[in-house]
Amino acid sequence: MVNLFILIILQQFDLYYLPDDNVLDRFKGDVTNFKQVWKKFSKDYEGFKIRGDDLKTFFMELKGDLGMANMKNDRKGVDRDLIIMNLQA
């Protein structure tokens, strides 16, 4: 019963007190985008992993703050960022 009460309070807060462009909505969009791109690249491994050779393309297809979609023409920049993250592509 307590969980139901908390859920109602959180839903009301989300509906009436958060601005239209809030962090939670952006996070939901980022998670949805990540799941779609991950599914595309991990279909050969039943959703568990992606190939190392696909990392660069994977990050370049992610939109928003998670990915590097704004760097499509800067492949060296993507390589640099992957090295900074200690990922080998």
C-alpha cells in the first residue's frame, strides 16, 4: 500500500511540478534511443554484447548526450574519444 501511495505522489509531481524539458524526460528518451541502437548492433549475440569493430559506428548512431552523432564527419575525434574512454575499436 505504501508503494502505491509513493507511486501516486511521484506521478503527480511529474505531471504538475516538473518543467516540460526536464531531466527525467530526457533520460527516458536517451534510454529508449540506447535500447534501439543496442538492439540493432547486438542481434548477432542475442542482445548480450556487440562486436568491438562496431563500437565506433554504435556511438556515432547514438543521439543526444550519450552518443557522438554530432561528430559524423570527425572520425578522428571519435577515435580520440574512444581511446579516452579506454575502449579499443
